[in-house]
Amino acid sequence: MDDILKVMPEQNQIDIKVKDILSKFTFDKDSIICLFLNSAINLKTEVNVAEEKFKCKVEGTEFKPSNVKQGTVEPHALVMMTSCKMFIDWYTENYNDSIYNHVEKYIFERRSELFFSGLKVKTEGQDYANLRVIIDALCVRFYQEVIMALTQAFAIKHQAFIMKANETQDGYTFKFRNYNLMELNQLKEHGLMPINVKD
């Protein structure tokens, strides 16, 4: 009977709104998510520097660093990444650091695919807009990997991770619960991790 009770859904959740991110998000230099955000901002800034230098060369004007805008992360990707970090911080504070450790390890193992430093290509003209699109796509790939790491971290505990948009509150709802019997069977019998699970 105890085994049956262990797989019954037990929900825990947190809602993270955009206003929470704006008022409560803290940049943690040891977090791999924050390290990625920093690298994406730096890459975008390097693109802006290269574009300004190219513009000055074409116009025959002097390059002034003060004219360069700091790089920014695409807003949707920024909200996704910061929401995930805030969820991980909340889980760590209220439960334990197992989810944090798993996500950090998972992303670190993929660092050569996700982290880039410095522009290593010669740029001109239309390249700058394309480079920004590539960096934005890298940001999307990064938060997808974070979500996969979260899903995997909870699967190890035989729990489902659920993240969904909360449009009424302008943010995301994060939930986790124990696998139900069908999900547990799918994992144990077939070795398949349930993904995109429902409440």
C-alpha cells in the first residue's frame, strides 16, 4: 500500500511573474544561467561595437565607444531564463539543492555547444542583424536545454516537472508532482522519461 501512496500526485507550485523578475531577480555570478546571460549580453555588445566601427569606417568618422549600445537579450528568452533560475532558487531554498546541482552539471557538460566568447568572424554590412538573430537563437537553445535539465532532474526523483505560461498573471507557473502510475510504468518498464506532462 505504501508504494501506491508514493506515486499519487502531490503538487507543489510557484508562479513567477514578470514584475517579480523585475523586482526580485538577483544576478548570481556562480549560476550557470547567469553566466550564460552575461555571455549573451557580451556577444551582443561585441556585435554593436563591430557595427559601429563599420559604420564609422563607411562614413569616415571617428569611432567613439560612448556611441555603442550595450547588448540586450531577447525579452522572451530573458524572461524564460530568469524564471527558470528563480524557480531553481525557490526549490533549493524550500527543498534541497539536487535540482540546482543537476541543472548546473547538465549545462556544464554542454558548454562547448552553448557558450561562445568573442566574435571570430569577419563582419560587414548585413552581417550584424544576422549575428543578433543567431545569438537570439542560441538563447532559445539555452533555455530549452535548461527546461530539459529540469525535466530530467525531476524524472530522477520519479516526479513530473510542469512549466506553463500563466497569461492572466503575465508570467509562468512551475509545478512538480510525483509521477502517476502510468508515467512511472513508462519510465520503469520502457525507460522513457515522460515529457510535456499535464497537471
